[in-house]
Amino acid sequence: GAGVSQSPSNKVTEKGKDVELRCDPISGHTALYWYRQSLGQGLEFLIYFQGNSAPDKSGLPSDRFSAERTGGSVSTLTIQRTQQEDSAVYLCASTATGPNTGELFFGEGSRLTVL
Amino acid sequence: AQSVAQPEDQVNVAEGNPLTVKCTYSVSGNPYLFWYVQYPNRGLQFLLKYITGDNLVKGSYGFEAEFNKSQTSFHLKKPSALVSDSALYFCAVRDITGANNLFFGTGTRLTVIP
């Protein structure tokens, strides 16, 4: 597609439920990132995928968070047993070149609200 | 450890005046530095980057930034602000030693007053 696509754009869920957030990167982009944007907290790195390499999961805040990337394209971020502090905007980004240039293309995010 | 500081949560400037959005960084090696902009209800957009070479880098929409190694700063500037520049600006850094993640600051909200 023309840009990074994320769905759903908004998700309201009850505490304790599981949620899945989807990211469809720009076609041909080999690297994919997930970030979390909370009010006043900037962007928090969650996970990074590069080609067929093992993902860098160093930013995942707890074992309730996981992500996968199927076929080197679409990625799904899963949050199990959601908590109120998980409420945030989850941003996905992709890039064609290696991680060194940092010129990421971001989706418009998935806003998660946990009641 | 890598980190980025944006000391101002909010910057207000009159239309037509020069603007500066401040950023300082901390990395163990040499940095790659970036600015991104987020317009209301939109995703982040890349503005400009410093990798190596000339300390003054020029980017989109007339913005520029100056890399100052001695002050570990990478302030974003524009000679004449437009109302349409009003947005949330993020500075980001990565260490050239190879860490994958790009560290972002907490953002500075720029408001250009007509």
C-alpha cells in the first residue's frame, strides 16, 4: 500500500481482555517497529523486526505483550490480560533500509483504551 | 545508555518569527540524530536527520537542525514560523554501535500564534 496501515484505529476493551493490533507495513520494507505513545511519555520502543532475523524484544514491558510478523510483512501486537496502564496509542513503523538510517514511516496508530 | 531530552514541553512563537525547539542527547558512541513531526490526529513524519558530515542539516518544510557535539545538542530551527508548523515535535537518537531501537524524546508542542 501507499503507507503503513494500522487497525483498529480505536479499541476500547475491558480490563483482563486480550487485544490484537495489526500493522501492514509499506510493501518491500524489511524492518518493522512497534512503539507505544502515552501522554507525556514520548515514544516507548517495544519491539523491532528485521527480515528473517530474531526480533529485538528488549522493549516489551511485560510477558503479557508479544508480537509476531508473518511472512516478513504483516505484524500483530498482542496484549494479554489488559490493564488500565496499557491504555496508549500503539504506533507501527517500517523502513526499507537497515536500522541505521532511522528514517521510519509511521502508521497513524491504534488507540487502546482499557476500562 | 542512550537518551534524549527535550526540555520544553511547549514552545509558543509568533508567526513570522524564528523558532527553536531544543534537544539534547546522550549516547555512548557517535549518534545518529533525527527530528520527527506529528500533526494533530496524524502519524509521525520524518523531518530531517544527522548521520555524518556537515553539522547543519536541512529538512522538509524549511526546517533545519544543527548538530553540536560539544554541547550534545541537536536543536531544530526555522527562520520564519508558519501557523501550519503548529504540531508536536520529537527528537530521536540512535547509537551507531548498532542498537536497533531509536530513542525518542517526550516531545515539544509548538504553537505558532497568528
